[in-house]
Amino acid sequence: MSKLTRLLCLSLLLALAAATTAAAQEGVVLAFKFAPGDVQEYEMSFSGSGGLRAPDGEMGAMGMQGSCRAKVTVGEILPDGSARLALLLQRAEVQMTIGDQRSRFSFANGQVRWYSNGREQAPPEADISQMPMLGLPLEFIASTRGQILDVILPKVQDLAAMQQMVPGLGTPQLKNLGEPLFPDKPVQVGETWRRSVSVMPFGPTMPVTVTTSRTLDSYGDTGPMSLAKISGYSETTFRANPMTVGPSESQMTVSMPEMKQTLTSTEFFNVAEGRLVRADYISSLTTRVAFAAGEQGQQEAGLEARFSATIQAR
């Protein structure tokens, strides 16, 4: 190698180092990038176990595992930069056990199949072509910061009946679900951003409190990608005040004194393209439900579960 070549290589390395240092000092801009017509496919695998606690205190073991493939298509780009997205499930395979009962659900090529204890059962009498995520895309609006701003649900056939079950539910849309994944400013490696908010997606009688903490662990070029590794932890608590459900002759008072979910995450984000590459999640859920009917005293049931999931872009 000639001296001139060595000098050129050294100059190139120094320039690259200077550019990397400058980028690190300025911080990393974390944001999703949307373009109309873009399509992204994801593979997801998941598993979980837990138990159902009956009012008499008996615990019933339960487990679940499966995988699915989904497609997200970018539609309209809104003036604030957020996008209207469409989520469609392409295939799914789920196995569940509750006590000694085993069941399996599969979806592929527009067909649903259902098995119970190894024997195939008649599929549900429903028009799959009209079901969100299976026949029709589930539409939602997401911000560039990764917050779900709106979920557009299908038309509600009997809104009055639903309002009796869920007071305060007056619209077929759920707004501002979850927290933004990314802050509204550049982030330094090692920096942590936190938020704690209370939202009421199901009405004022059912407040949901969400606390999140996320950290940019690392950032650098990995092959053709500028990859950011982000670790996170969130805690969601929910409670439902006592409500009366059912016809007058057999009314039941139901409440949820406690619902707590925690989520630990590790995500890898392609900064240049503004896309999620891979994510690993571990979640735990604890729920207590109290109910009373007629002259019976209050009884409680509950659920404890732990799940893990991996999402991989394709």
C-alpha cells in the first residue's frame, strides 16, 4: 500500500470518527417515518403461563403459545405527520391449555379452524370477511413518536347494550392509547425519558394509569443500518368502580379492585428508515375481580399470568 493510499484511508477514518462524534453530541432523533403505500410485514412468536383463581380459592393452570404473521400498510399521511395505518393478520397459530382442556386455533388463507382436545370443531358462525384483522384491516392512527392516537373500530351494532356494560363508552373510537415510544427531542446514548399519565379510554369510571421509563442503550451502524437499542419498562394500573349488570331479576354487581400489568422491553430501531427491526417483550398481569349477586356476599376471582413475545420485521 502506497503512502498516498494510507493517508487517504487515515483521512477517511478520521472524517468518519468526527462525523460519529458530532452525531453523538447532537443526539439521536428517534421517529417513525411513513410514506403512503409502504408495507411492512412482521413475524411474532409468543408464549405464556399463569393461573385462574376461582371464588373458592382453587387455582386452575393455564398456558398459551403461538405465532402469527401480520402486514401493516401505510395509508393517508395527516398534516401533523402521523399516519393512518391498516393492520391485517395473514396467518396465526395459537395453542391454549386451561386445566386439562387443550384447544388450538389457526387462521390461514381466509379460513379459521378450531380444535378441542385434538378433535376439530365446527368453526364459529361468523362472516370472517367482515372481521377486523382477519377479513378487514384494523385501522389506527399512529404518530411519528410511536403513539397510537386513534383506533377505528367497526360499527357498533348495539351501542346502548354496550353502554350498560361499560358506562361512559359513547364512541366507536378509542383515542390516545398508550404512551409515545420516543421523546420529542434528540436523545443521547444512556439518556432515560419517563412519563406518568392517567387516561380514560373506557370512560370516567375506568381510569387507567400508565408509567413508563425508556433508555437509549446504544446507537451505531450495524451493516447497512443505523441501529438504536432501546430498553424500557412500563406499569399500567386499572380499576373499575362497582357497576350493576344484567336484567333486574338477576342483577349482579361487578368491580375490578385491581388490575396491574408490567412490561419489560428491548427494541432495535432502524433510525435511518424509521422502522422497528426487532423487539422482545416480557409482561406480567395480575387481576382481581369482585362480584355479588342477590343475597350472596361479595366473592372474588383473579388471574395471574406471565407472557413473553418476540417481534421480527421481514
